[in-house]
Amino acid sequence: MAGKLYLCATPIGNLEDITFRVLNTLKEVDLIAAEDTRHSIKLLNHFGIKTPMTSYHEFNKVEKARYLVEQLKEGVNIAVVTDAGTPGISDPGEELVRQCYEAGIEVTSLPGPAACITALTMSGLATRRFCFEAFLPSEKKEKQWILDELKNESRTIIIYEAPHRLVRTLEELKETLGNRRLTICRELTKKYEEAYQTTFEEALARYEVEEPKGECVLVIEGKSIAQKKEELAKSWEEMTLEEHMEMYESQGIDHKEAMRRVAKDRGISKRDVYQQLL
């Protein structure tokens, strides 16, 4: 009988945030695959857990996942932990999960800490709709592509950043998104936890005289629907009526429906559109 893979969320700072279920699972499985065994041994020692560990990290994630899947096929139960938070979020856990599904191995996730959700809920910004970008890529073109994509994002945006890159990232976000409101959350669940609402301009002014410290989560307001409508209205003004109709008809929308949408966009009647097109 095949083993089972357990994705075990571990504390992002405060050890008291670990769940009883995770503790019991870490004690009962046959093997723990840890992102950094040197880091995770401190957690295991704190709770008196003696289960054997093996390393599973970004640089061995494909080959080591194959090995772990073979172990699972032979009946070994394996728990996966990262340095902090929920496995599979900004770490190699997703590769192992993918290979498990391909091999027919059962996977379960034990809920617990996640910095992105912790920051979102304490940000004071809209929580109903949000998107998570984790760490922005270091490659310049790829990063700019993502920033350009986020420019018109109306959902709340969550981004992780290290202190030594924080100022540069804030500058790039301000340049692309404009001077948005955001909440900067740092050192979550730890002794010096801080969350403060600000703007890109205010944050950059703060860090001119203060060195950023601690891992940060940036929770950024999305573009408002009113802003989007205003920008769309401006773009309609730059189009002729014929170009506006062509925009919709080129998408496969029939003539009658295209006229209705053009009328709605421009705040005029469908009859007015019809007469102007004659």
C-alpha cells in the first residue's frame, strides 16, 4: 500500500502558531522532507520530535521529488515542511505535489500559517478579491512584464520582498502603478511585528532616513473600478465610432450587440449610434 504525502504548515515566526495536527503528523510519519534541515531541526528539537529528515529544496526539487515519490510508492509516509509557512507557497513543494498526482499518490495539506493571508487580513485593504505575486522575478524583462500586467489589476495585490530589495521594488511599483495606497507588514508574528498603512511616496520617504529591516509583505490596493471606467472613457474619446464598433466586432460580437456595447461605453443611446453610423 502506497504512503501519503502531508504538506505541513509551520510557524512563520511564533512557534505557538503550530497546530496540534501538524505536531502529531510530524511525529507519526516515517520521513520529513525539509527545505533546510538545519533550520527545521530547531523546530523539531523544540517539540521533541525525532523523525528522520531529508533535504528537499529549490536546487534538488525535480530529482529529489522522484526519489520521494518512489519512497511513497513503497509505503513510506512523508511530511513536507518549509523554512516557514505553508509548503507549496513560494517554495519547491509544488513540484513534489505535481509528481505525486502523476504517480497516483494521495496528497493532503494541513492548514496553518501563511504570510500572505496573515498580511492580507491585517492590512485594512479589501480582502474579498486578491492576487498573490510572491517575490517578483529578478530578471528585468520578466519583472516589467508582470508589473505592466498589475497596472490594471483591480484586486488587492500581495507581494513578498526582502529588506535589501525593498526600496528598489517600491520605486518600480510606484513608477508602474502610480502612487497607490499599501500596507507594509514586516516581521509577522515575531517580537517586532509591524504593519502600517502608507503610500509608495510616503514609504520611500521613510526609507530615505531608515534602513528597511525584516522580511516584508506588501499589500497594495488595486485600481478602483471608477479609475478603470475613467480610463476607458478617455480611450473611447480617442476612437472614432467606426473604430469602436470594429473593436467589438473583431471579437466575434454581432453588429447589434456591438452597437449596444458602444452606446453603453459612450453613455449615449443605441439610436444615436445607429444614426451616426449611417
